Amino acid sequence: MLLLRYLKTFNFDVEKAQTLLQYSLEIRASNPHIFTNRDILSPELESVFNTWWIPSNYKVIIIEITLWFHSEIVPMLTATPENFKVCILRLKDFNSDKFAFDDIVKGFFMMADLRLISPDPNEELADGEVPIFDMAGVTIWHALKIHLATLKLYFKYVQEVSRNTWTWLKMSKFKHFQAHPVRVQQVHVINCTSLITKIMSWIRPLMKPEVQARLNFHAPNTDTLLKFVPREVLPKEYDGFAGSIKDMRDFWMKRLHEKRYV
């Protein structure tokens, strides 16, 4: 399944898929602080994960688990009509003193890797990804704790290269290439205040034009997101019909534990 995702990213062009995989491995090897030491029960991640376990008659199961202690990264369990996967990213604790940007990025890539080896909602490979960034609770103090090097790494890894720039790779040594085998179709920033607009203006120069063109901003207390993502996909916390964030979070955390040694 993982190799199929690399192939599908470039319409099953083997050469391009191989280059994508090579680039991904190179970035991972050069950034061990983000891509290694990812045992969810290790002391290093105690500040990221907050987990309680009890024994059952058959095995150890999760009874209550929060995805990130101070933030949440929650993939939806239903795809859009276009067969796009959706993931919500938001703060859980608004206290900026507890905001650890590198840990959140590390957690994001842990969840992203888990999703790459997990079946997609429609039991077939999804045709794209739709991240939703909920900016509720974000302040200037959160923004000041963002590490520029880690932010650049995030965008370097996930941004999709233009379909017209394959000349490309061999000449530029991956200069304009993504490393993540996912096609970002839309990006939504919700609960977007004037402060968030200003913060995004600082971040925009790190985004490729193709990604900037897919950005959609939604003001607080509006339902404009529903024009892009139907209620059937969203959790009830976002006026959707797809269950609760907690149920989705628990589903993925159980999967993450099951793949602990993979």
C-alpha cells in the first residue's frame, strides 16, 4: 500500500515515484530529531502523549486517550464525494506556555506515516488530501514559538511539486520536490481572525504558488467550510454528522499503538 501511494502521486510513473521515495528517505535521514525516537510510550514523548490504559479479558485496550496533549491532529474516517481525505489540526490547550511546535510537527509526521500504511475511507487509494487548520485560541505568543527551521522542513516535506516541473529533478537535485506521497487538493484555515491573517502573511513566502492557490480562509462563526467539505465528513464539533472528535481520535490512537514497533 505504501509503495502504491508513491506510484499514484505521479500517475504510476515508476521513475518519478522512485525519486519521490528517495527524496523522502534523504529528508528523514537528515532530520532525526523529527523522524526518529517515535515510540508513543517513550519518556521522550511524555509531554506529547497523554495515555491511560487498563487490562481487558483479552488484551490491553485504550479507555481514554488524547492525541496530542496540547494539540490535536485528527483524520476523518469518511472521505469527501471527490474521494479526498480530510484531517483537522487544532489546539487543545490554548496556553502558549505549553505550546511545543517541534513536538506537534513530529506528531503530525507520525500520524501522516500511520495513514500512509492504513486503508483509506473508501477502501481505495484517496485522490487527495484536505487539511483543515482550526486557528481557535492561536495568539501572537504561539506564533513567536514557531521554529523557522522546523516550519521550513514541514513545507519542504509536504508541498506538492507542479506537474510541469519534472525536468527537474535530475537537474536540481530535488530542489523543487516534495517528499510526501500525498496530493494536497485544498487547504482550509478556519476561525481566521485579523491576527491569523497577519501570521499567514508571514508564512506565505514558504508556500509554493500551487499551494497558495488552494488556500481558503474562513472567519469565525461562519459555515463557509461546508461549501467545500460536507457535513457527512465533519465531526459534530464542526456541525457535522460523522461522530465526535474523541471517537475519531481514539480510533487513530489505537492504530498508532498497534503499529508502535512497525
